[in-house]
Amino acid sequence: MRPYKIFYKKSCIFFERAKQTIEYKEKIGNTWEYKYITYSLISDIWKIWCLFCREVIILSCSGTKTRNGININARRADNTIQRISYEANQARHGRIIRPNKKDIYIRQEPTWGDQYLLMQVIPALSPNNTNSLITGFGLDISAPKHIQIIRNYLAHSNVESANEVKNIAQHYNIMQGSDQMDALSWVEPSTASYAILYWLRDLESIASIVTN
């Protein structure tokens, strides 16, 4: 699938950006400039992940070819993005999916990068590669959820979003003297790698499985 090539290329770019941002902090400290760069990086990573998931779901429904050259036939249904969005939203909220209904605006689309949402909507949409999508998107990998939580905190800083970040921070080692809310200072304990670099590699693993 073409989305994989685009996502992998951008992921590699963000991997280098993350390393540069971490190095930059060592020079300037936890300043507003560093915080701004951090927000931009996390936001960009979340956006490319959501876009990747969106394109994979749409192509899976409308017909495509895997990276291994296997044809995925289109569903026998209305496969416009407006209809797919409507079906996904109905499934997300446990509502009846009615014929001929569609979402009108892009802002009505669900948060495609949300793992929990994908596990609900993929069976409802029922593309012909459902099993592969469930296998990949359903992996016990925390990267998508943790990036989503951090991005939401940075974009909508409040008590609830801050508590969510503190809850997931417990799963990582935090460098001495670092702010607990500074996710770029977190270290993934099993690999001793910076968490953000670890997350990018995990996203690549999911992307590889769902497009094979």
C-alpha cells in the first residue's frame, strides 16, 4: 500500500527530529522554545499516524493491493469516505448503521489513530482484510495510545489530561532532574531507548503488518 511508504518516510524524518530535539534540550534546558518544539513534534507524529490509519481503512474498504501484491477486493457497499465515516461513528457509539446515511463534513470523521476506536469500527466496516487489520492495529503496543494522551495534554492542558500523562509516565524511567510531564525525557525501560524513538519504531511495526 502506498500509505505505508509515505508513513515510513515521514516516520524516519520524525525519528531524526526527535533525536535533534532531545539534543537541543541539553543545550537550552526546559525553556518555552523547547516546549514549543516538543508540542510541534508530538502533534506532527500524531497527525501522520491518524492520516495513515484513515487511508488504510478507506483503501481497505474501497479496494487496494497489499505490499505483498495481494489484491483486497472492495466491499459491496458505498465506499465513499462520507459513508465510511458515518459507519465508523455509528459503530463507535454502538448505534444502528442505517442505509444511505453519510457524514457531510471532515470534522465529523472519527479519530482514526485511536486504537480503541479501530478495534470497534473495523469489524463493523468489515473490509476483506479485516483479520490483518485487527492483528496489526490490535497489537499490545502502547505507542498509539501514549502518543495520543501526550498530544491531548499538550493541546488541551487541564487537570484530567495532566493526570492521564502522569499515569502513563509510571511505565517509563524518567531522567533525573527532568519534569515528569516532559515526555521526551522518558526512557523505555526494556530497551533503555528514549520512549519517543521507541514509539516511532512501534508505529512502523503496526504499519508494516496492516499493509502486508
